[in-house]
Amino acid sequence: MFPFFSPSRVKLQTSDDRPPSLARSLASLPETMSSSLHHTDITHIFLSSISSRKSGLQWKNPPPRKHLFPFSVFMIQDSELRQPLSRKIPMSASMINPYRVIILFRLVILAFFLRYRLTHPVKNAHGLWLASVLCEVWFALFWIIDQLPKLLPVNRRTYPERLCLRYNKPGKPSELPCIDIFVGTADPLKEPPLVTANTILSILSVDYPAEKVSCYVSDDGAALVTLETLLETCEFAKKWVPFSKKFSIEPRSPECYFSQKVDRLKFNTFPTFFKERRLMKRQYEEFKLRINGLVARFQTVPPGGWSMKDGTPWPGNNAGDHPGLIQILLGHGSEALPQLVYVSRERRPGFQHHKKAGAMNALVRVSALLTNGAYILNLDCNHYINNSQALLEAMCFMMGRRNRKKVSYVQFPLRFDGINANNRYADHNTVFYDGPLYVGSGCFLSRKALYGYDAPLEPLACQENQLAPMKFSSVDNHVSFNSTPVVDESRSRLLVDSSNLEMESHPEFLSMEKCFGQSQLLLASNLVNDDSFTESVSPNEILREAVHVISYDYEDNTAWGIEIGWIYGCQTGDILTGFKMHTRGWRSIYCMPQRAAFRGSAPISLSDRLSQVLLWAVGSIEILFSRHCPIWYGYGGRLKWLERIAYINNTIYPLASFPLLIYCTLPAICLVTGKFIIPMDSIQASVWLGILIISIWANGVLEIRWSGVNIQEWWRNQQFWLIAGVSSHLFAVFQGLTKVVLGFKPSSRLITKTSTVDNSMEFYSFKWTSLLILPTTLIFINLWAVFIGISSAVGGDPGSWRFLFAKLFFAFLVIIHLHPLLKGLLVRKCQMPTVVIVWSVLLTALFSVLWLRLDPFTIRFRGPDVKDCGIEC
């Protein structure tokens, strides 16, 4: 849905894009000294100077003046350290104020128009008038809710170079926080292993200290081919990561890098670049052959199941019944690579495993025991890191002095590859989903916020080292958190010590066990921000405990999935998880660098796109009719009113499918019956309708102007909004209500795009799905009505042409919005499924027969007019 903050533009600074103060100081240096600074680590020079001054050392014999830097250069370090890591950039008043004015103008016009519509019913067509008025009132309310958050857009800018200057000083251990990256996969047949491998390679080669990054891959299908793919990826990463960092290439997914048709040589001046790039491309082609060979080999399952290299049976031969599996594939060793861990949680038949949300919560517990990173990055297996500085961009918000303790997550936009130039099915999501809602991928989350703590109310310096009390509610059977996260390393070490029975029996730790489960190491990790609690524990004990926390029954009688971690209970648990964080007082930030941080593969055909939107809409309906409904949940808490409106907008939008379906049918009804939704003899009605249409167009033009969305992209989103509204959203309402009322869970299928085949023709193809029937039926109905309306006007009274053009305008407006489906009917290469056409024709014929028989929107018998014949009639 529409955001309540605008897409923010973040400018990346390169080596030639320095702050003005730094540029002026460098310019003031002598020519020889300035040139040497470009080849020397200037940060190291400044830090050495400052450290010597702070230590009280004095030069007894100062060097000659010509070897000293100017004093202004020494002050650059201090000035840069005092600068913020991010800042808000106010939007120009000339950009946003006209938009606000037109919103107010349209609101006034809308009020007068609705007042006129309610007080002037259409004679002899009361049913038609009432249906149109109810739809217009709903659209007006929906538009107001959608516009309120967009009145206060926010732009932000980050400074990664200041972050490195402050926390990543050369020659010293990095002070940047540890980041655990979660990648989820479930079925290697639907999620190609080569796509997952490219995602892992992009993670291993990010511009961030390798010892501070750990990647956890969740294999919910326990597929041996996934583990074998990760082993091959580790070997290739030892060649790819040094190459990508040496030449600073972008993107660092080899498949995307080598497939781009760009002359990379003119942007890279290294003399050996061409030779090494050609060698690396050949090595990657060999790597692809090995991965594709694995996929081909694992297509047919042997009678006895798969076996590992030592001959022992693979424990995951039964994907629904297998023990927990953990294997550390890469460690923080001498290879200068991030840690890579394979995890497959235990699954047993007859137990609820909560799909993706359950897998992510298992990774939260495993990562807490192994690395305990302060922040977590969640990625889908087909979303690779497109900007190697994405982690630094996010840490500029997480480590900022003003909001570092209140930011729960930083969401990056979802951008996709493989989309045609026309963006035919609005796959970029630049209009509907750009905003600080957690959308499930490309998001950095705070571990403490994910643990269900409240955001701090006071500065960190005012917080004492005390354990946060937690209360267990027997009424709702879940934990309520009423305090902020604290750090207590001493209690963490005491809790790890198994001989310390006093700490284990402490009421506060017993309360924590009710929340997090019976794992002493997991409770100890909750009290620190790193893995210091494992200093006295052997690696084997940690691994045994890690296998324990991913057992199928570990979450029983705990707060996991209720108040801790990813929230269970709906298809869109990610949005619900972010909503719970906001109700606890946490804040979220939307970061949009100039170079997209993450890119992935989007559904190619319209059928797959509608199926994907159906899953999202079902999740919104589930939230709307649950106890977490944003209309009433969280009052008395710390949720801001704009945030509440944004979440309400995100949950009620499928309900607009009913008035949208009716309103798309009204033009056909008007053409067939000869009636109209407004009085045809009223000039005032025509004036109000014309002014309203002009205000709608002006609103769209100004919105395009300030948001930076081009007109083609805006129009594609309008088209897809109508197509999805009369198909996916309508089906989602029935499926969501069925699940909420009857407890029936509709089946969902995984939709991914393979990158190993050419899908250029698949843009225009249509796969069979029942979601295509209603939009196609609307096209037939409106085309049939246009023919009937024109035929009646040609052979009828000349006065019938009076409102014919207005009716044709609205009918053609519906048809133009459904143009992708119309193209599927008329263009041979699109190949609309025959079954869709048959069902649509049958529904159109049924509509015609029922209409001729019932004609519900007009009065069948018209009596004498009292005004003409008087009382004696």
C-alpha cells in the first residue's frame, strides 16, 4: 500500500565525493602532500595525530614546518566525528505545498459532490443511483485514509564514511556491531540452487568486516542438494570474494555481474583487471556447470534415499520427519570470509511448524548461541545484495547517537530483475509498497526489538544494570514486556555456569524461561550484545544446545511467535511483526540509496503476479479480523497516529474489491439501460463531476512530481490496482474469512523465477488461474455494452446521444485499465488460456440473460404523470 513516508533518496559518497570541509582542507595542502594523501590512508594519519595528543606526548624536537600538516587538517577528524551519521533532508516547499493544496481542494470538491449525490437521487433508477453512491462513499473514505500519511514525506541521507571513521579505525579492532544474515529456502525445485548460491556469494563479499558478518541458511526442506550447493559455493567464494573486493565491482552476485551488458573496462583502470575478469568468468561457468550437475543428479530420488559421502543415510530424506541439522561450513578463520552456517530445524508429522516464520525464529535462537549479532538482516533466497555498502547504510541509522536505541528495523525497497522495460505488471512496487512497513526481505532488525522488549524511554546512561522484569499472563497465555533491554555481562556468565543453582532459581530467570524456553545459554545471550557469554563453554556444548533450540517442541508454552520473534497466525507475519514493534514504541526507518541495496527475481507472468498478491491480501484480511487489528489494537500504547493509519490502510485495502467490481460494471449497465448514475437533465451534476475529474488528474500529476515516480510507472500501478482489485483482492476476502471463521487454511504455492532460462516471451503469456476469470469477464461485459449502446443510439431517438459519450468514456476507462488482459485476447503470442475465455463468455452470457429477465436497476412500469393529467388521472 501507499507509504506514510516518501521514497527517500540517499546519496552514496565515493572517494571523489568528500565532505566540503575535507575537500577544502585537502585543497589547501601543498601539491606533493595532497597527492600523497590520495594514496595514503588519511584516516590513519588523523587518528595517529589525535591519539598522540590525547596521550599527553609532546615532541621535544618538532620536525620542520614543511613536513607538518596545516592545523585545519588535524581538525577534520574531530569535526567529522561530531557530525551525524544520517540526517533528514526537508522536501522543498515548492514541491510538497501544491500537492497539499490540491488535496485540500479535492477534499472540498469531494464533500460537495457527495452531498449533491446524496440529495439528488436519479429518477426511475434508484437502484443504480444507490449502488454508485455507496461505492463513491467507500472510495472517498479509502482515499482519505490513503492520503493522510503522504502529507508528511521524509527524505534521508546517510554518511557511511563517517561511520567507518568512527567505528572502523584502521589498525585497530573494528567496533562495528555484528550482523547475522538469515536466508530462507524450502524447496530446491521451486527455488533454484544457483539463485541461492548467488545470494550467498553476494553476502560473503559485502564491504563489512568479515569477522562481524555471519550468514545462516535455513533449509526447511532438508534437501541434500542444498547442502552440496553450499559446499560448492564455499569453495568458489574463496576465489570470488577476493576478486570482487580487489576491483570493487558491483553487483557482487556473479550471475548478475557477468550478465550485464556494460563495458566494465572503461570504469576500471587496473592493468590486470581484464585478465583476471576473464579467468574469473571461466571459473564461474565451471561453477555453474557443477551446480547444474548437482540439480540434475538430485532430480530422481534413489529407492533407499540419499546418502552422504561416507555412505551414511542422509537424515533429511523425509522432509516432514527428520532431526535438527546444523553444520558450520565457513568459520571466522584465515580465509577472511564471513561465517556460513547450514541449519535445518527438526520437523515431525502432526506438529505445527509455522512455515517461514517458524524457520526464522529457529535461526534467531541458533544465531544467538553461535554469534549473537546485535542486528539481523532477513533476505529471501532470491534476493541478492546489489549494493556492497548496504550494511554500512543501515548501520548509519542503527548506530546514530539520536535514534540508535529506538530504531527497531531499517527497511530497504524491494527491487527486481527480469522486468520488461514497460513494467507491465507493476513489479517495481514503487508506488504501493515504498514505506517503513516491514515487508519480509531486505530489512535490518534489532535483536532486542525482535525479542519483544519495549523501546527505551530514557537515555542509556540512566539505565542501571538490572534484569528486565517480564510478566507471564495466564489469561492470554503470552508474555507482556514492560521494560527496556539491558546489558549485564556478569549475570550472563553466572547463568552459563551450570553449578550456579541460585541464579537458575531466581524468579527473574524463571520468568525468562517462560518467555524464551529452557535453554540457559539462550537466556545468557539475552543479557549481552555479543558472544562473550560463550567464553567458558566448549564449541561442542554450544552446538548441542543449538540443536536443542531448533527441536520441534522447543516453542511449546513459550512466547515465541506470540510476543517474541516473527509473529505467527497469518500469511503476512512480517507486517504483523513490524506492527507489534511499533506498538511497543520502536521506530522504523526507510532507506533508499541511489544504488538499490537488494534486488531479486519477480514473478514474470500476470498469473504468477496475481497469485503472489493473493497471498499478501489474505494476510491483510487475517490481520484485520484478528485481535491484532490496527483499528483497535495497541490503544494506550506508544503507536503514533500516522503509523496506525498506515497499518489500517494496509489491512483494509482488499475490502475495496467489492465496490470496485460494482463500479466497473456500472458503465455497462448504464449503456444497456440508457440510464446514468447522475441526473441526465442536471447541468449542476455535470459541473460537479467535471470539477472532480479535473481535481483527480491534478492530484495524480502533483503526486508524480514530488515522489519522483515517472508517469508510465504510475499508470502501470493504476492498471494493476484495478486488475488485482477485481481478482486477487476479491478472492482474498473470501479465503481470509473462510480461514478466520471456519479455520480452513487455503493452500499456497511458492512462486519464484528461475534465472537459467530465457523468459522474454513469458511476459506476454498467461497461465491458467481462476483469478483471470473476473477481469476478463469485465472486458467482455463492457465491450458488449459498448456495442449495445452505440447500436441503440444509431437506430433510436437523436436525444439518446446526449449522455452516450459520458457513458462510453467510463466504459473505455475500464477497458483501458484492463488492457493487459485485452491484449491477451487479441494478440496471438499472448495466448490467453481457452478455459479462461470460456468461463468469461459463460459469465457474460449469464449476466445478459439475468439482466434482460430481472433488470433490477430500473422501474419496469411507468404510470401516468400527475403533473400532466392532474388529479383525475
